[in-house]
Amino acid sequence: MAETVKLDALVVGAGFAGLYMLHKLREQGLSAQVVEAGKGVGGTWYWNRYPGARCDIPSVEYSFSFSPELERDWRWSERYAPQPEILAYLEHVADRFDLNRNIQFETRVTAAQWDEAATYWHVETDRGQAYTAHYLILATGALSAPNLPDLPGLDSFTGTVLHTAKWDESVDLTGRNVALFGTGSSGIQVTPELAKRAAQLTVFQRTPNFAVPAGNHPLSDEYLAEIAPQLPGLREQARQSPLGFFATPSPGLAKEATADARAQRLEQHWAAGTTGLLLAYEDLLFDEESNSHAAEFARSKIAGQINDPETARKVTPQGYPLGSRRLCSEIGFYDALNRDNVAVVDVREEPVTQITGDAIQTSDGTYPADVIVFATGFDAVVGAINAIDIRGEGGRSLREEWADGPRAYLGLAVAGFPNLFTITGPGSPSVLSNVVLSIEQHVEWIAQCLSDLDARGVTRLEAQADAEQEWMEHSDAIAQQTLFPRANSWYHGRTRDGRRVFLPYLGGCGAYRDKCNAVAADNYAGFDLGRD
Ligand code: FAD
Ligand code: NAP
């Protein structure tokens, strides 16, 4: 058994969040270590290697802002960089800031127990390596615990099973019969690539999503030279904005515009990518009537791209507001559905009854399959945290407590679990923002907090249960003022008694940042601070 390593801080995960957290902790002179399940850095961009994977927030925004030198030296090739380029960027970050020497790869954190007497976390891994750390920081990712559906007979399938978030590049799909499950952002990105390679692609769709043209293009030297001096100002504007984007909503209410003016405005925003259409008017995520105009516009655009009326009917979203489920970004998805070798099966009309050795049987037919690709998403926001057996004060289990509804004060800390931080946890803007911007804000707040505690001789910090409850109620009240609760989506978690809990904070990145700063300035109001 390896000797227990003693640390000031242990960080779980080496994606955007874990890398920057490690850098900040070391800068502050703390002994810190990252434990990462993957063989390399990158998190999302390490695991999601499916063909077609790319970001849908422009890369000049979806990247670190903390180092002007890093920003200056890295050149993004396209408006939305493909996965290999984002992975290369994060590998560059790790090399540039010499982070790898403090990352333990291919190791999964399995359990963590709070030791009240010693004021440290005792952390266990699947490699037998144990750590004690004064602070435990979960940079485990909001979208890193993949969902595998429990389909009847899946165990008897003799072909290859892939998940987009655990892609195996060695699998050759050329000339194979491929069955794809899921038409969220990942399924929509991978479909055209599968269609190009497969003999036959069958897309098993449950809920159709709205997808807008990505509007991707190479970035010219002229554009990059022009935007470089503007970046600090644009980044600051994004920090104060609702969603953390450079672009902000165009003024006006959709329902008050004339039909002609509205059609013109929506047309202009249609091809502006995922950060475009929803910003066409300021009320699209709040007002049902306004939203219905934009949704109808999007439906007609979608149907207009598909040759077969039956396929168009199946993939045209109905019954929920535009944007209340993640708006998807597409490059050739609807075109792919027009190909002779692609078919769409709506599993709500035609449920899967059995998977056999080499086929998918539904209530209406049999579809041969050599490869099943699951683009079936994630146990979002809480899945990777719940996978660790975390025991706080008096042995209380975080997983057990979150089964009654995930909760965290400011999305950053949980009552009963001292000296533990969650980066992009429930109740923070996280997945409903430019996530890199939100990660930077969390990392910087945590780093400042640890420095303040040290300066004040504080060794123990714990969120107060009242403050936590108030924050989650506030977060929920804001969500209820929007159209998000009108849809079933992964933005909602479920309690053990089936109640829905809206997970991200919708009060806006700027307002959220101000609140976190105010809490810190008010001697960490809402936290109990303890000294040895
Ligand atoms: P992650 O990148 O998920 O990293 C978490 C790491 O923790 C993983 O490497 C995982 O292996 C590790 N880990 C988890 N549990 C353990 C454990 N118990 N022990 C050891 N290691 C563990 N967001 C946007 O804002 N814009 C986009 O365009 C965008 N595109 C996306 C595309 C895809 C395909 C996906 C899946 C997500 C996308 N996201 C996007 C969200 C994306 O997850 C975040 O932007 C960001 O990359 C998250 O970084 P992170 O460091 O918080 O988590
Ligand atoms: P997702 O949005 O949760 O989509 C999962 C899909 O699988 C849904 O269509 C879901 O249907 C379907 N599904 C689940 N179980 C099924 C079953 N048993 N049978 C048939 N279909 C089933 O997951 P994702 O596409 O991986 O995306 C998750 C998030 O990651 C995105 O919302 C986004 O935030 C991020 N992401 C971003 C990009 C990008 O463009 N940059 C790309 C990929 C991912 P239901 O909807 O009916 O549940």
C-alpha cells in the first residue's frame, strides 16, 4: 500500500477547471495535486473524441482569459474549434504552466471522508493511493458522467458499442450498419460524420431538438488581429453579461415587433450559431408568446431543409419553448437526413422492444446493426460527484443528501461538508453559460477564499444550512420566471421521490459574480468560519 500523501489541497479532475485550479493553488504556494481518471488532461475534450465534436461558443470566447500571454500566443483556426484543437490547447496550457508534474493520471477518486479532529479530507483512489488534504476541490465536470440507456437485450448485442463521451478512435465505421441513439448536441454533431462512413445509419430519436446552423468558418489573420486589442474589453463585458458571451440580446420584445420586422430580425440571427438566435430579442427565454414566434420560425427553417415530409415531421420539435432545452448547433445534420443511407426512427412512436446479437428490434421493424453509438448524454451536474462516496461531518453521505435534491451554497460549497468546493456545482451558472468563463470565476473565487482564510487564521469553512437553502430557493425562483421549467431537459435533476430540481443558476453571470464577491467581502457571509 502506497504511503498517504499529505496536501494542502486535492483537486479532482484535469479539465479546464482542474488545470486552472492547480495553477492558482501552486501560485499561492500551496501543496496541491490533481487526480484524473483519464490518461491525459482535457476533461470533456479528452473523452469526447467522436467525429464532428467541436465547441459551439466561439473559441476566442471559449478559452482562458487569465493569461494575456497565453491568449496572445494561441491561434484558433476556426470560429468553433474542433475537439482535437481544443484538446491540443489544454495540453499546451498544461505544458506551459508545468502542470503535469502535479497530476496523477489514470486514477479515479472513489471516496473522501472528512476528519473533523484533524480538519482534513482523507481521500481514496482506485489505485490504492490515498491522500489527506486540508481542502478538497471537485473539478469533476458537469457533463462527465455518461448515461448508458438500459435497453432490453443490450447485453446480447455482439457488435461494438460506443458512447460519444467514451469514443474509441480505433473502431472503423466504414461500410458498417450503425445505430445511433440520441439527438442532442452530440448526436447532432456526430450524425453527418457517421452518415459519411456507414453503409446504413439508423438514427433512433426520442425528443427532437431545435438545431441552428453553426455558422462555422476559418478565422482569418485579419480578424484575429482586429479582435486582439478588443479582447480584454469583450471579456470584461462577458463577465458582466447574463450568459457569459460577447454577444448580448438585441433590444426589444419579439411579440411587439411587426411580423415583417420580426421575420427579418430572426432571419439575421438564424445563421449566427447557438449564441445567435436566442439573442434576437431580449424576451425569448421569458415570454411564451415571443418565444412561440421564434420557435415557429425555427420549425419552418428545419422542415424546409428536409426532403421527405415524414422525416421532417419526426425531427421538427413541438411542445416546448425554443431554448428551454439546449439549443443545438449543426453542420450538415439536416442534410445528412436527406441521404439514402440514413433513416430516422422515432422511439416514442416505435419503441425498441429488443436488441439481438446483430439488430435492433422495434414495435414496427428490425434494423440491422454492427455498431451502436450512444449519444445519450450525461448524469448532468451531479453525476460525477455522486459517483464518489463523500462523507462529511459525522459521516453524512453527500450522495444520500443530494438524493433529496442537489443543493450547494452559491453552487460552491455544501452544508455539512467543510472545506469542500464544487466547481460549477448545482446552483451556479455553469452549463447555462460560457462554461470556461464560469470556471475561471469559480477558480478565482476559491483561490481568493483560501488566501483570505489563511491570512485570518481560519482553518475550517462550512456553508450554513440556512444560507444554502435560501440560495437554492432563490435559484429556483429565478428559474420559475423563465421558460426553462416548461421543458423536460437535463437541466433538471430528479429527487428520489421524483420531484424536478432545476440545477443551473439563471440569475446571470454578472449578478452571480457580484453576489459571490459580496459574500467574500462580508467576511464570507453564509459560511461558518472556524479556527484551530
Ligand atoms: P471536465 O472537462 O468534464 O473535466 C472533468 C474531469 O474530471 C474529467 O477528465 C474526468 O475524467 C475527471 N473526473 C471526474 N470524476 C473523477 C474522479 N472521481 N476521479 C478522477 N477524475 C475524475 N461548454 C461550453 O461552454 N461551450 C461549449 O461549446 C461546450 N461544448 C461541449 C461539448 C461537449 C461534447 C461536451 C460534453 C460538453 C461541452 N461543454 C461546452 C461543457 C464542457 O463540459 C465545459 O465547457 C468544460 O469543458 C468543463 O470543464 P471541467 O474541467 O469543469 O470538467
Ligand atoms: P443530451 O443533450 O442529453 O442528449 C441525449 C440524447 O439521448 C437525447 O436526445 C435523449 O433523448 C437521448 N436518449 C437518452 N436515452 C435514450 C433512449 N433510451 N432512447 C433514445 N434516445 C435516448 O446529451 P449530449 O448530446 O451529449 O449533450 C449534452 C450537453 O453537452 C449539451 O446539451 C451541451 O451542453 C454539451 N455539448 C455541447 C456540444 C457543442 O455543440 N459544443 C456538443 C455536445 C455536447 P431525450 O431528450 O428524450 O431525453
